[in-house]
Amino acid sequence: MKKALVFGATGQVACALQRCAGDVVLEVRGRDEADFSDPAACAAWVAQTDADVVINAVAYTAVDKAEGDEAAALVVNATTPGAIAIAAAARGLPLVHISTDYVFDGAGDAPFGLDHPVAPLGAYGRSKLAGEVAVRAAGGVHAIFRTSWVVSPDGANFVKTMLRLGAERERLTIVADQIGGPTPADDIAVACFVAARQLLAGPSKSGTYHLSGGPDVSWADFAREIFRQAGLACEVVDIPSSAYPTPARRPLNSRLDNCATEAAFGLARPDWRFGLTEILKALGAKH
């Protein structure tokens, strides 16, 4: 693989792809050139690219806003990825697409396997599920990675929020009944490149996969580890989700079974604690 067409320029995964590309040349199309509210314009970039693979790192990720803006979320998360997938299939180009744990209802406490029924709780999850369906329906070679709790030195995310609040306050109340796997964006980027190369060599690996950091943890315990590594003396008090109401329901269980990803691509589940250390170093926040 010599070249990849990447949709997205400034989001967490898009930045990580640029950071982790190595010797892969990237054709990066940001919002100024590839507006995901215009499916035909985005598909046109695929039709004319000389890249070997296509990676979609664009998503409508404002979970609460999506509750009142579902039509826009559907275009960005489903209609346009579907158009890109059709264009990629027509060219014979593998497509790597990022999805989410929000396609599940968060019930139980076991990791969700690939065969578990999908049942999104809200608009964001419905839009991302529709995107998965559209990518599969295009009929081309693809890898869909469902991931969770993405963190990085870029953009807005839980790590950066905790660093800011932890430096300002002595005590924070954090939700403790939502359990999942924080996933460093760099690990997602590496997985995208690994999958793209292997799809070029073995199209039979086309399919849907789970990619989340381990070990599984609550938001509260994740915050404690952030503060520990950053040297911040901020107390974390556990609260239930019911004490922190939001417009969109969050899944209580975001655990994902990563076994198929390791079996297909040789990608071991990333340790988010190591990833957190690297993020803090990049932010200059490690004490």
C-alpha cells in the first residue's frame, strides 16, 4: 500500500492517521474540500483518486445534539459513507470505516460480540448503524471498526476535559456505572493501516470488527488513572448515570469483544493505560 485517501483532517482519528502514516502517502480531504453534507461531492473524490485504499475518519459525533438533529447526523454518518462505499466498490478500492459501540443497547455486563443484535438507544447510534448498513450494501471490500471512548492529544475528549477540570477543582463527581474500553486514536489509526494492507492482499477479510482499548473500566476509574498519571490531586466521587442526565441515553455497557480483530489482523487489544501515558506526554501533562 503506497497511498491512502483519507476523509477527515482535524478529528481525533484523522489527526492520528496523519501522525501514524509512516511511509504511506496520504491524500487528506478535509471539510473544505469534502463536505459530508454533500454525498456526491465526496464520492467524486473516490472516483478520481489514485490511492490504493480509502479511509473514512469523518463522523457526526455530537451525541446529545444528534437527538434534535438526526437528519443531519444521518447524512454525515450514513448517506455520505454509503456514497463513498459505492464509489470505492466501483473502483475496487478497500474501504476502512469507523463505527461505534453505540450501535448496541448497553444491556448486561458481557462484552458485545459481532453476532450480538444491534439496538441503538438514540439518534447518534441509529445514524452510525445506518452507516454500517450502507457500507456493507455497497458490496465492496471493507473493514468496519466499531470502537469506543476515543481519546488522543487532539480535539475534545475525556482526557483533556479531566486534565482541565482536575487542575481547577479538588473534587469531581464522575459516572461510575458506564463501563467500556477507552481507545487511543493512534491505536485506531494503526489498525486502519494494518487492515487496509491486509484487505488489499486478502479481500476475504472484509467485514465488521471490534476495536477497543483494555482493560474495561468505568469513567470514574478512568478519571482516577488520568489524575494518577498526570500527578493531579483531584478526588473522584462515583455517581450513577441517573445523577448526570443528558439528552441522549448512554449505554451502560460498552464492552466490546475484540477476538475477531486479533484473529483476522493480528491486532492485539491495545492497553489504554500505555496510550494514556503517550497522550499525556504529547500534551506536556505528565508529572
